[in-house]
Amino acid sequence: MAAIRLGLIWRYLRPHRREVYLGVTALVVVNLLSVSIPLLVRGVIDDLQDGFSSSTLLRHAGVIVLLATVMAGARQLSRMLVFGVGRQVEANLRQRLFDHMLRQEPGWVQATGSGEVISRATSDVENVRRLLGFAVLSLSNTALAYALTLPAMLAIDPALTLAAVGLYPVMLVVVRLFGGRMMRQQRRQQEALGSLSDLIQEDLSGISAIKIYGQEDHEQEAFASRNGRYRDAALSLARTRSTLFPLLEGISSISLLLLLALGSGQLESGRLSIGNLVALILFVERLVFPTALLGFTLNTFQTGQVSLERVEELLARQPRVVSPPVPQAPARAGRGAVEARGLSVRYDGAQREALHEVSFQLRQGELVALVGPVGCGKTTLARALGRMVEVPEGQLFLDGVDVTALSLGDLRRQVALVPQEGYLFTATLADNLRYGDPEADDARVEAAAQQARLAGDIRGFPDGYQTLVGERGITLSGGQRQRAALGRALLVSAPLLVLDDALASVDNNTAAEILDSIRAEKGRTILMISHQLSAAAACDRVLVMEDGRLVQQGHHQELLAVPGTYRRLWEREQAEERLQQVA
């Protein structure tokens, strides 16, 4: 597993190997100079034992300053190169994840949960960046520091070297213990902050409901509770940090005291010069930081590997709905004619099929209603027409062409699907209307709004078509949102228009005007899914579904004339209307 992970890490670093090699080379220069400077200091001190010479002192000081300057420049270069690789990988990986998510079918994204996907695209990608930037740099620096510094120390005095660095393993253990706790505490702090942000976002989106039901006090209490958890998590992390760093300083100080105590005896016996003792002190202090940092680096390395695997798991997920390798060209003159031949669809993990052997035809220019009880498969059928769900080969045809043989782009230019909850983006009304065709001019935007009977509402807005729609269209009424989503679909002029209960929030008169306006465009085929059977009565034909099956089809009057699902639904709707009138 370790070899696989290291291979995976190298796969991400390989495109940037030039920068990595240059960064590591710069680190080698840094560590060579770090070893050279204490040795130069040793020579200066030993020379001063024979008598003070200002010229000698200034010459050595100039050399040391020059080496320190070069070392600082090389260190900065190494950080820029290696950290830059981490940042570049982070940007590329986020782009890959975003592109990959756009290729997935909507059902998988909804089943997985946007929070999980966002977590992998943000927190996990950031952990990967730390792995490939900070962890690589820190591990390389620590390895070079020990590889070059320990031989220089051992050459001066092996016994003093072992005594001086003997406590460093303890320092590493302490960092490892505290580092794991700090990471858990930092994760809890981030989770608490995320929960706090979620509440703020939710309350801002639902401010109207809060006002209507007078729940300001309740929301204030909820915020205070989550704010308190964030405060406690932050304080807990601060306490751990304030304990760890004094401990590290204490261990480092004990190590230095041991060196001074044992070294002073060596000085008295003449077995060690003052210059050598000072050099050893400088070397010991030089190893403190990389040793202390090693524990954090190992934690970062392990966390980054886990995050890298989580990201790879997401990238390995292949979309179920894809364009064929060699797509067939769509019919030259799109008519919007549809034929289903035993269409069956089953969702992943479902016990039964959402659609079972459904067969029907929609002829060009027809207005056909699709009705049935809740959960009978109407929305699944609407999604199947645009391949929002996977459709078996040879079961669904658009203008005589199997929809699975068309590229997704060609198919979705032929089919305009308007869901019941039409999503609006945080943009102007005009931009929302032209979303399907960003290059559409103002005349087409206004024509689509007029056809969706939204133009009158827009004229009443202070900023007209430049009115900024709030998050998810919150600034509009339900009917306005539905009509905006409908106008967006009408603007692209697809030959097949599928309305998935898209007029449920629109009054009957306006809905009738919209349908008349759409039907005025000769040649467009319309499939209207509706719970209102009174609307179905005005359609050319009615398709009736129940339990995923097409159980009836025909004209309104024909279906009322025979016992069945349609007549039962019609009688129930009429009874509900009579009760409402009595009430």
C-alpha cells in the first residue's frame, strides 16, 4: 500500500519534476552552507585565541554574511519552487474535479450529497497541496539537515554529539503525540466553523420564514450554541499549542545544557577547543527546528495520503450517462417526435423498476399530457427523454434516432426539460433567461419572457431585466420562478418541450395563455406532466401511468368513458374541488 501511495504521489509530482529537482537542489545548497557557517565560526574563534586581529575578524565576518545571504536566497528559491508545485497541483486538481463533476449524472450527485463532494474538492484538495508542497519540502530538508550536519558533528566529537541529540527522539515523540491531537482539534474547529456558516446561510435564505413564525429568539439560541462550540474548539486548540511549544523549547534547552555541561569538562581537559564547542552548539540549534517540524510533517504526510486517495476515488467514478464513442448525427429537421419501445429504467439500489416496459408515441406538434398518481414514474420518464438517467439501448427514439446513439450535446439541444423546481442562478433575470444560449440578444430574451407571460412582471421591477435574482431565485415568487425557468427553455427553441409539472405554481388562466402561446409555434411537440387533470382535458392526448407502467392512453373523453386510473383520478379531483367550494 505504501508503494502504491508513493507511486500516486510521484504521479502528481512528475509533470513538475523540473521544479521539484531545482527546489531540492536549492535545499542541498542551503544545508551545505548551513554546515559551512558553523565551521567558519569555529575557525574565527580558534584564530582569536592566538590574538585579536580586526582585519581577520572583518574578513571572516564578510564571508559569513555573504554565505548567509546566499543561503537565504537559496532557501527562498526552494520554498517558491516546491510550494509553487503544490499550488499548481491544487489548482489543476480542483479544475479536474469540477470538470469531472459536471460530467456526472444528476442522480449520483444528489445521492452522494453536495457536502461530501464539496469537502473532497476543498478540504481534501488542500490537504493534497500541503502533502505535495509543505510535506515534500520539510521531509527533504530534514533528511538533508541530518545527512550533512551529523557527520560534521561526529567529526568534532562523537560522544558530545550523541549526548546532544540523544533527547531529540523524545522531542519527535512529543510532537507526534501532540500533532495528532492538534489535527483532531483543528478538524473539530473547522467542522464547528462549517456548521456556523451553514446556519448563517440557511437563516439568510429563510429569513422570511423566520419573520413569519417569529422564531428570531430560537435562531439566536441556535447560533449562540454553535458559536460556543466553535469558541470551545478554538480555545482547546490554543491550549494544546501553548503546551506543546514550551515543551519543545524545554527539551531543546535540556539538550543544550547537556552539551554545555559535558563540553565544559572537555574544555578544561584540553580535548575540545572553544571553537569546536561553539560549532557544536550551532549545529545542535540547527537541528531543533527540522526535528520539531518532523512530527507535524509526518501527520501532514499521512493526512495528505488519505485525502489523495479520497480525491482519486472521486475521479475514478465514471459517469453512467455518456455520449457514444461515435455518435450518430441527429435528424436534420428536428421534429420532436418521440417513440418509446418497452422502455424500462431502474435506479441503483432500487427494489423495482421506476419504468417498466413503457411504450408510446408522440407525434410532431402534439400537446400530450402525462398524468398519474405520485411516484408512478412521470418524472423518471421526463428525465429519460433528456438522458438525465441511463436509458437502455433501443428503447427510446427521438425523430427515429436512438437517443443512446446521439451525443449528449445534440440530444439536449433537441429536448428542453423544465422541472417543477426550476433552478435560478444568482444573476440578472436576463442572464437567467439566456442561460441556455448565452449569446442570445435582448430581443430573443424579451420574446421568451413574453411567451412565458413573465414580461409584465419584469416591467414592474425597478431594474427590469437587469433585476438581480437572489440565491435560488429567492427574490421571486414561486410562479415567477417557474415562468423564468420556462422562458429559459423557450428561448432555445428545442423541437421537444417537456414540462414536468412546470406550471404548478401558475394560476389556471395564465397557464392556459402560456400553453396557447407555445402551441402557436407550429411544429413544436409538448409533453406536459401535470397533477391537474383539468389541464390534461385540453390536450390532444393523455398518457396515464401507474406503478411505473403506462396503463391508459387516449383523449380525455375517451378515458372518462371507461373504468380505470384516469377516471378514478378525475373523480377524485372533482370531489376535492367541490369540497373546496363548500368550504
